[in-house]
Amino acid sequence: MLKNALAGFTLTLLALLPLRWVRPFAWLIARCMREFKTTLQHVTATNIELTHPTLNEQEKAQLVQQSMISTIATALEMPAVWHHNNAWLDKKITAVYGEEHLRDELHTGRGVLVICPHVGNWEVFGRFLPRYGETTSLYQPPKYSSLEAIVKNGREQSGARLVPTNQRGIAQLLKALKQGQIVGILPDQRPKNDSGAFAPFMGVQALTMTLVYKLLQRTGCKIILGYALRDANGFSIYFKEALVNIYSKEQAVSLAAMNQMVAMSTQEDIAQYQWGYKRFKQLPDGTYPYRAS
């Protein structure tokens, strides 16, 4: 109960933190973490080593540090994104790129599945997306019950409809797509074994969710890539067209294309990708790359 109450209190305090203070705090925290060789640093360095083996040691170290700052900044920003209203959020959006791609696909009436990788601040993107139409997204309650109302209410205040991560929720995603609406999914979460298959991601075989492929095959929907990147004054929103191969009937081809689209989301700023996540926890040969040396 104490941890639950403390988590709620901490989140409420962080919601009041001005965004202009976030980056200096994130830099300071990342600097301290580097000194103590934390799990975040180890996982980030391992992922960068796996996906960017051609970088020299100095380049890898610099990318690790920048990525840790970005990951921490995202975590510090989220309470404010959940707490504040739409008018506040509008003031933080500095630019929108490629929204014509989303509008064009919506006009087909076939439903649009927007894949939003863990890059920049995906909570900002989730709050922004419903302004283009009715939007349904999967929702998994946080570990601490004291946070659920804060997180759920924050995500829904822009109009998004949240559904559970079970068969009932997936049925609602199917219904929304068949009705020509928007569905938002984070495509680079590590799935359970029975709901994923291995596909290449930046040169590494990663267990990849098959949900997007299955929804696509069952509905004939359209796919759009979308994300929100941190910039000097707030956040920039990006929409990009899908790669043709994601529409392939062959699952392996479609999954590879989806992972390639996730990689596309890092083109503007690779450090803003969530390299601190154990994306490669399960490898085809059974090895565990995050074991401390």
C-alpha cells in the first residue's frame, strides 16, 4: 500500500514539472546513472552494440548517453502529458509533417492502423492522433492501481477509446477498422511466444508481434507510421506512408517491413528511440544478450 501511495504521489508531483526543466533533469540523472553503471545503461549499450556494430567506441558511448537522456526525459514528461488538457498540448506541438498521408488513407474508408514505435514521446502522439477521427487503442493497466485513473483519464481526454489487451479488446480493434476508423498500436513491444514470430530489426532477429499482420489480413485496412519527436520547443508530429511489403500475404515479409518502418522512425533522431528496452530478450538461438559480463 505504501509503494502504491508513493507512486501516485510521485506521479502527481512530476505532472507539475515544467517541460523546460525536464531535459536538464534528464541529463543530470543520466550522468549519475553512467557513474553507477545501471541496468538502463547496460541494456542501452547492449542494444546499440547489436544494431550498430560499425560505430566506433566513441560514437557508441555518445549514442548511449544521448539515448539515456532521451529515455529519462520521456519518463519525466509523461505525467505532464497525462495531466494537462488539450489546449496545453496544442501549445507544445511545434510542427506536423505528412498528415496528408493519414487523411488520404482515411478517405478510402477502409480503416487506418497507425503504428507508433517507442520513439520520442508516444504518449504525446497518442493524445494527438484522435483529432483526425475516432481512435481505438490497446490499454494495459499500470502496475500500481493508484496510477490507473491518472494514466487512463489522461489518455482518454483527447477522445481516444482504450480497450483491454485481450480477445475482447482485439475484437473491438477489428470492429473499429471495419467501420473505417483509426486504430493505434505500439508495434515494437516484445510479444508472448504464441503471438509473435522472429523478423529482422536493424540486422538482428527480434521476436515481433503478429497482431498488426493479422488485423491487416482480416480487415484490408491501410497502414500509416506515426510518432512524436522531442524538439527545441516541444514536439514535432510525423506521419509517413507504409512500405508496400507490409501488405504482403506472407507473414515473414510483412513483419520484416513493419520492423523496417520502426527503423524509419529513428531517421530524424536515432537517440530518441527507446534503446533501454530489452527488445532482444529472446533470440532464435536461445541466447540472452543482456547478461552482465
